[in-house]
Amino acid sequence: MNKRWKSAGLYVLLAIVVIAVATTFFEPRPPAQKTVQYSEFISKVKAHEISQVGISSDKTRAVFSNPQDNVRVLVSLPNDPGLFDILTDNKVDIVVQPQPEESVWFRALSTLFLPVLLLVGIIFLFRRAQNGPGNQAMNFGKSKARVQMEPNSQVTFSDVAGIDQAKLELTEVVDFLKNADRFTALGAKIPKGVLLVGPPGTGKTLLAKAVAGEAGVPFFSISGSEFVEMFVGVGASRVRDLFEQAKSQSPCIVFIDEIDAVGRQRGAGMGGGNDEREQTLNQLLTEMDGFEGNTGIIIIAATNRPDVLDSALLRPGRFDRQVVVDRPDFAGRLEVMQVHARGKTLSKDVDLEKIARRTPGFTGADLSNLLNEAAILAARRNLTEISMDEVNDAIDRIMAGPEKKDRVMSEKRKTLVAYHEAGHALVGALMPDYDPVQKISIIPRGRAGGLTWFTPSEERLESGLYSRSYLQNQMAVALGGRIAEEIIFGDEEVTTGASNDLQQVARTARQMVTRFGMSEKLGPVALGRQQGSMFMGRDIASERDFSEETASMIDEEVSDLVAVAYQRAKDVLVGNKHVLDKLADMLVEKETVDSEELSQLLIASEVKMAPIV
């Protein structure tokens, strides 16, 4: 039926073309014409060379025949009210010409325009009707997964660095797809699902791309948010369609990015289980490991929120492996930078090991952005190579924001900021078992008037274990800037610059009492449940499970911890005031003091270390 309508449309177009050709060749052509000026026309009239004139109905043109060659002459008439008198006085016959008729071409087109338009509209509506509203609705239920029958992601395992353990887990999955006999001979079964868990930017999606590049099997990729729509049942339909496609291409890999968008825990919230997202999750659970198996389909999913995923989704048989893709350690950061430095022109003074030691806690995405920022800075400075200066500036820019060198600072403000930062640095340098000072600067960055950088311990970052003495030192260092202002300028000149420091101190002290059990009066207990309702924000809500008397004791313990940290920091700064003055003078003069210059100052001066708590 559709072909018949197409044939009819072709016949209509052919008829229009025939009419156009016919009118072009068979329409009578007007005789040859030439034009003359109006003044010449009047001269010919007065010389009695013209006996008859044809004037158009709108009085804008006149036509007469030239008696010598019998050629029609056309004249454009101006708005001359005396023209007819001139023609009458010279006995010229005046013929008013009627409005010219429309050409056959124009009449044919105008006659056929509406029928052709109507025919095209009928054909369009017929094709829409043939698709049908049901088919249009089913298009909503079609999976939006991108399919690569022969994966060509241009990413392989050689491009993934710094996460060797996670890469090993996925390498086994790829080997299973390529050499299944080696595993099945020992009775091993292929994992049905691998869940990649880790902070943002650690390389979860990059790992999936590497699997697509290495596996050599069809690869389906989709985001968790693409399952859920505003229409009821669409998400479950898309899940069914995705797995139907995957079964037809088995063995294959299905990658679901940000699965927490559809895999959140089910609960009796608004909708009571009939929620669209819950229906989609139920269908996903059934397809992954329901009554029918999915032999040969491996599900790889990624999320940075594993705490909100439904427990039924995490069980073996659905996700057999949970691979933690964590922030890389020193060796991992070095490998990541070697990968990202391949296409960049680095000068000889760039030491990747030194950069790796200075960037603890950076993810792979952070390191890639770091080298890219360094390249941008080098291009902005019209350099042909990326030097260590650009890398250091890029690190500072990422951690604290761009410099604001154009900000005008008075000498008083510069001195105050210098003493504030010198207080932080001096207390940190003289506290036992604390992070070493990396750099001190009074150049404004972001909202900060100055900054003191410390190099965190690699071991503490990896383990996440912080001792009580370290937390007490941390509070003392945070209070060092405020105390330096009090010592030098007096209590009346204290500024609001230490507001963030005071918030950090209060937060650390309260966590020591309520979460870490580091209170002498309350003992090793955790106070305040952290499991809130998933609908109220489980990760931010806390439930109070203690009395008013305990709350009062918590406040007292927090105040005592802060008071002890304050006194320790004040003793260090008062006992080393001469070093504080020298360091502040160096900052006012140079604006930036690095760790080597601070070490030389401390060695050359007599300093008193803070006692061990």
C-alpha cells in the first residue's frame, strides 16, 4: 500500500513537470521589444513620428511601434499630468491596454497547488497512521543503549594505569570471554556481573571502555538515567528490550553507567511500591538473575554511591564481584601521569615523581586535568615546553583557585595575612607527628587571602586512620592563625579570617567525642545514629539517641578539647615569637615561602617544639 502511494506521488510530480515544459515551449512569445527614454518619446510625438500609443492601465508604461523597423518600443512613464494633453494636441491615438492575463504556467501551478498539497498531506498522515500510535508508544520502550558489534573505543588496558587490582579483575572477565575453555575445565563459571565502585574520576568508565576495546565481543553501553522516563512502564520495557538485544548477540557485555539512578533501595515511600523507578529495578533484577538465565551476558555497572543500592541488586548471581576503584597511591599516580604525559611537551626539569608525591588524594581525572592546566598555562605564557613552574602553578590553581595578583592590598592587610599564615605554618612545623609544611603564600586565591599548604601523609590517606594526637595537632594548627593575630595585633584587632578554621576545629572536636570515642568523660561510645531514612537523605541525617545530660557533657568535652588545642598553639607561638616575626617579614617581602626556606629559618633560629600530648 505504501508503494502505491509513492507511485501516485511520482505521477503527480511528473504531470507538473510536463505542464511546465509544455507552457515553456508552446506559450506564444511576445514580439521583440526595445526601450527609449521618456524625453525621446516626447520628441517623437511632437515630430509626428508616432500615430498610436498603447498605455498600460496603471499609467506606468507606454508602447508604440517604430515605423522604420516595425519593432515595439517600450517607454517607462513618469507621473506627468500633461502627457495626455501633449498626445491629444499632436493627434496621437491613445489605447488603454487591459491588465495582462496570467500565463498558462502560472495558472497551471495555481490550479494544481492545493490538490498537490492535499495529496502530500494525505500521504504523510497515511504513513503516520501506518506506524500507528501503538508503535510510537513502543518506541519509548525501546532501549537507548549504544551498540558496538566490533568495539572500537580506542582505549585498551594499556591506557588504564594506577588501578592494577581493578584492571586484573576485569582482565579475567575478558579472558573468560576469549578463552572460556581454560576456566570451564576447572568448573569455573563466568561472572554474571561486575560492579565498579569508587569516587568520581577514578576511572570506572575508562575501565569499561578498555573492556570494550579488549573483549572483541558486542558491547552495549547505557546510562542508568536513560531507563527512567515520565511514562509509566517505559523503564521496565527498556530493560526488557536491552536484554532481548543482548541475548541475540550473546556472548556480549552490557555496561550500565551510574546504576544508582535506577538501582536505589526500594521502600514504602510515596507510591507504595508502584513507583516507576521501582518497577524498572524489579525488571532489572528479574532479567539479571530471574527464572530464565542470561548465559553469556556479562553486566558491568559503575557507581560512586554503593550505599544507596538495593541489597537484592548486590547479591551474588547478579553482581558476583564488587571491584573497588579507589584513588591511586604514589606508584599509581606516577603511572597515571606517565600515561597522560604522552602527548605533551615536557621540559627536562619536570619531575613526575615529585609531582606524584605532591598530589596525594588526586584521582586519575584530577591528574589529567592537572597536566592539561599546566599545558594551558604554558601556552598562555608563550612557552614551547611545559616546565615545573607551570605544573606547580596548576597544582595550586586546582587546590585553591587562581591567583589574584591584581588585587591591591594595603601594607596593614598584607602584614595581618602574613602573621595569620605564619601562625598556621609555625604551629604545624613545631607539632610532633604532623604533616610537613609544603608552601606558605599570602597571594589571594579564591576567597582566601592567603594559604598554607601541608603535605598529607600517604599512609594516613590510604588507611584513613588518624590518631588522637594527630587530630589534636590538627585543631591546634587550625587555631594558629587566629592566635597569631591576637598576639601581634591584640584581641580588638582580631578579624573574621579564621571563620573556616574555627568551623574545622568545632567539627573535628565534636567528631572526636561523638563518633571516635575519644572523650575521657563519655568513654569509647558512638553517639547519634547516622542511619536516617533513605527518603530524608540517609547520608546527611542523624538521629539523636542520647539525653539532655549527655548532650551537655558533649558540649563540655568539645569545649575542653578546643581549649587544650588553643593553649598548645598559643604556647608554641608565644615561645617562638621571634621566629613568627621573621617568617611574617619573609612573607611580606617575598609573598611565598617554600618548605626549604622554612626549614632553613627553623634551623637558624632557636625554636621550642610543642610537647607531646
